[in-house]
Amino acid sequence: MPKVKTNSSAKKRFKLTGTGKIARKNAFKSHILTKKSTKRKRNLTQTSLVSNADMGNVKRMLAIGK
């Protein structure tokens, strides 16, 4: 049985937490920042968790649980 390859773009974008959840960065923080409030930009800096609906796809890309 061959090894399962990890998706290269996914391993750069997602991190596994200690409890087994998957952390991600928030979108909308790369450009056109002048019209966004300081509070909004500050909150976008923090990491979020991947939703349960997307968890299966992300785990498949990261080859977790295979």
C-alpha cells in the first residue's frame, strides 16, 4: 500500500491544535485595508478553527487519520 501524500498548500495553511482541532488564518487581511476599521483588522489577525462542515475535507488534504 503506497503512502498517502499530504496536500502541499494545505500543510502551509492549517495547523493541528493540541486537542486535535485544526486552526486556520482569517481571510480579508491581505489588501484593501484602508476602508476596514482598526478593530476589524485586529480581530482578523487572530486564528480561527475550521468548521465541522469542512473538517473532513481538510483532514483528507492533511492525510490525518489515514
